[in-house]
Amino acid sequence: MYPELNEKLESIAAKYGVSAGAAAAAFNLRIPGVGQAVIGSTKPARIRELAEAGSITLTHSEWYGYSLKIISAGGFQAVNRINKGLHSETRSIPTGR
């Protein structure tokens, strides 16, 4: 649905050796005013995978570049759709509006 956003997210995930879900959570953690990412799963392995977001320190250009792509794709509503599509059991809701 958002190929440019997904491509950018996948490239960030590959750079840091984490899943796209962890890269998305790392992005969410850098949103000003957001101190946590809300995740949920029935699978412990999935929780461990997403917890890797805490080990990623996105550069300013990575975060800002992804933010610009989000804005051009329709804002944070697009992020919600992407996050829901990455893994059906995961719900990440960016806040900080």
C-alpha cells in the first residue's frame, strides 16, 4: 500500500539487523513526546524481536527522512496502516500529535 515507506523501513531494518517491526518501533520511540511503543503479541519470540527496537539509535537523517516519507504518504494514519500490516498480531500506535 505504501511501497516507498516500506522500502525505507526495510532498508533501516537491514542496516541494523532487526525486523521491520523493530525498526518501526524504533522510529516511534524517537517521536518527540513519546516514551514508549505499545506492542502486543501472543508469541514471546515476537515480543523479543520487537524489544530489539531499544538497541537501535536511528540517526537524525534516518528518522527525518522516514518522517518526510510518512507526511507525503498521508501522515501518521499511514504509519498505523503500515504497522498493522507488518504483523497482524502487532498494533503500534504512534502518538505525539
